[in-house]
Amino acid sequence: MGGDGGSIPKRIELVRSRQKPEQVAKEAELAARWRHCQLSQELLNRPIVACHLGRMYNKTAALEFLLDREKYGTSGAFEHIRSLRDLRELKLADNPEGQEKAASSSAAGAGAAAASAASPFACPLSGVEMNGRFRFVFPWSCGCALAEKAVDQLLKSAPNRQSLACPSCQQPDAMSDLIVLNPATDAEVAAASEAMVARKRKLRQESKSNKSSKSAAAAPAAAKRKQQPAESASASSTGSKIARPSGSSIQNNPKASAALKSLLTSSKEAKAQDKAHWVTFNPGYFR
Ligand SMILES: [Zn+2]
């Protein structure tokens, strides 16, 4: 700094030149993307999902969009979201500083305050704030949002990145398919959509080969996979605020087979039976 006698300030240090208005608008728009659902334009709140192109949405808005594609009056920008399979729920780590700052800024007022406030989310590895100033990526297989720098560092030391597990949740082979969150340049968007085409083709082939091998071994594996989201939801609800959807009973799941449903104590048969449950006391019976 000049003016303290230690150095002679130059003009450029004293005269603050104004930023070009379009540059300011662009930066504000980029910052807003990290805070708002791209569909509803509301503030992002857990549960948050991301698409193949790395855009972020509130899960409720995304579900509404899947039910009614005209709801948000979009002009084909979300054509690539055809079903729930095109969305991945993001696992976002809390930014400890963000909670306090967000609370104080909401009292002060929205707009500029919200833009300058700390992000509620951060990288679980490096603690870097998710405010748009740093690039973030997530593995498609698990959805953990990680700072790209932290991931780069990890990959540098790993000889075989294809088989690397997610450093946050230990999901195996996660690092082979990373998606950039909120790609800023056209080239990044183009790369993301290219990767999306390849990913969808791969998933389609995988599901085809799964279907063709209709073995008995496939059934328990499928049931296990269905239980996983419920487990992770209940586990994380203790630590964070992810609420489990009310209608998530396997009895209401149209994809679950009748045989699987009848095995559970929540089934119609188990509730209607007039003798004590065969494994243990069944509280559902006396309801
Ligand atoms: Zn993960």
C-alpha cells in the first residue's frame, strides 16, 4: 500500500477504475448459479440434485419438472433431463462459516447481501467454499461435491485414476467419471454433453446386459440397491437436514416386486395376520 511513506503509490493504485457493466453482470450471474435452482430460480436447499451437465436444482423442482415439463416455461434447455436417472442427488458438506453468515445476511436483506454471503456448502476434503470462485466436480456414481483442486491433487498421486474410490464416501471406481459443476465456458458445456452421451450409452448397455442375465442372483442385488438410498437418507438425517420423503415405503414402490413386499412386516398380509409374527412381536399387528 502506498501513502505510508514506505513506497510511492502509482496512479493505478490510487484511482479505482470501474468494472465494465457487462463483466459485473456476468460475474453476478455466475455467482447466482451456485445459489439458485436452475429450474425454479429459488435458493438451493437440500435435497439438491445435479444433471449430466453439472447444473444444480432443488430436488422438488426437478421432480415437478419431470411431472410437468411446461411448469417452468423452459426453452429446451432441460431437454436432457428425461427421467430420475438423469439426475444425481448431491452430497454437499456444510460450510461451518456459511451457516453463521447466511443467518446474519438474511436478516440484513436479500440481493447484494445474499451474493456476498458465504456459501452454505464447502468441499469436505479441502474446506474450500462453494461460492463460484473455485471449480467443483462430482463423481456421477456417488454425487459428492468436491473442490477440483483437491481432486487434482489426489489424482496426481494416484497411478490409476480409473479404479480410485471417492475420497469422501469411499464409493469404488467413482473418480473415473467426474462432472464439472456449473460449467462456465461453452467448451466445458460441450465436453459435458459429450460425456453425457457416452455415459447414457454405457448405462443403457449395462442395463441391457443386466436384463439379459435374469438369474436368481440378480434379484437380491436389485433389492439391496433399492434399500441403499433409504439407508443413506436415515444415516445422514442425524448429521444434516436431509428429510426422508414421507412416501418412501417399499410398499408404495411400484418397482418393488410383490414377493419382496410380502416379506416385510409393513405388507398387507403381515398386518392382517391374526397370529403373532413368526419372527418377533409385530407392533403393526395391533394397530
Ligand atoms: Zn462420494
